[in-house]
Amino acid sequence: ELVQYQFEYDTLIIEEAAQILDIETFIPMVLQSKHGRLKRIILIGDHYQLPPIVRNRTLGKYSKLDQSLFHRLIRLGVPYHLLNMQGRCRPNLRRLW
């Protein structure tokens, strides 16, 4: 249904990119390919945490689907910024738990 609206965007931001399958990362890129408008892709995530979930273990292992595009790009040496601090939750909200 969203495809029918033909959204056009210059920047694509994908959060939790380390947990997303390659194909799920490519879909919003391909949707912009006919418009030629996409200029920046920003992938946000932590490649040291959970990988994408592939329900079929054999398929995931032998097809390398258990790696996200985010992790592949880092392995290939694409420059990235690693944060040295996480801001999980404000202290006043954290105290409620």
C-alpha cells in the first residue's frame, strides 16, 4: 500500500541495521531507483549485538543470510563511526523500572 503513494526521499535512515536482512535493507533503496533521487543511506546499529533472524538455520548458515548488509559493509572496510557510550534511557525514566 505504501508503494502506491510513491514516496520520494533523498536520505534513507535505517535503525537497527545490524539486525535486518539484506533484502529488507535493499527494498527502500530499490523503490527509489526509478526516481534517481536517493543520495544518502545512513545505517544505524551495533554489529556486535544480535544478527538478523533467519528461520531456516541451514539456509541462514550456507547462504550467509545470517549477516546484515551493515555487518558486511563493516567487514569490507567501509568507514564507520563506533560510539563509545550508549544513551539507553534518561535516569529519571530508568528509575521508574
